Amino acid sequence: MNRAREWAKAPDFANDPEHRATVRRSTARDKQHYLQSGLTEIECRGCHAWVMVKKYSSFHTSVQWNPEARTRCGALQQARREGRNSAAVATCQHLSATIDYGVAEGIIPAQSPETDPDGYW
């Protein structure tokens, strides 16, 4: 018995096309909600990279980086030069200041709304 071929993190529902379609729709909705919905595009005042930002609270911020922004960011460049994993760099001081400014100016909502505009939760 080859367990490596039988094991998966989640079932694929190959024998149940209706359930498989439901899971795919739910996955697409999750992806849209967490990676795109409610995000605000903002330009870093340090390197002028554009990223997508969402504040969930005063302590929780989601930043969606794109390839160009990852290339432009000085903090990420420095981490790579030092041989560190740039994915482990939470953000840079310039982007943090830009986000704080965006919240203070009302460009970025300070926190998630009480009700989800997507009707997700």
C-alpha cells in the first residue's frame, strides 16, 4: 500500500461533482474576501511601490504585495542582500508610516466595518 498517493490534506470529492463544485465556489469566495475585498491601494512614501492594504484593527494590518512592490521596497531588498528571507519581513518603516498616514487621513479605513459588505460573516 502506497500511503503517499492516498493521503491528501483535503478530499478532492472526485466522486461527488456537486460537492466538488460547492467547495470550489466557497474557495473562490474565500480568496476574494481575504485577498481582495476591502483592500485599499496605497503608494509607499519611501519607495513609491503600490500595495493593497486593509486594517482589521489598530493592531492588525493586511498588506498584499505584488511583484513590482517586492522589488522596489528597500527593506525587502536589504533582507535579500543579507541572505534573509524577505517573506519574513513584515513591512518597512516607510510603508508603516504611509499606512498610518493613510488611516489618519481617512484614505484607509481604520478597521474592518461592523458588517461585512461582502455578506461573508
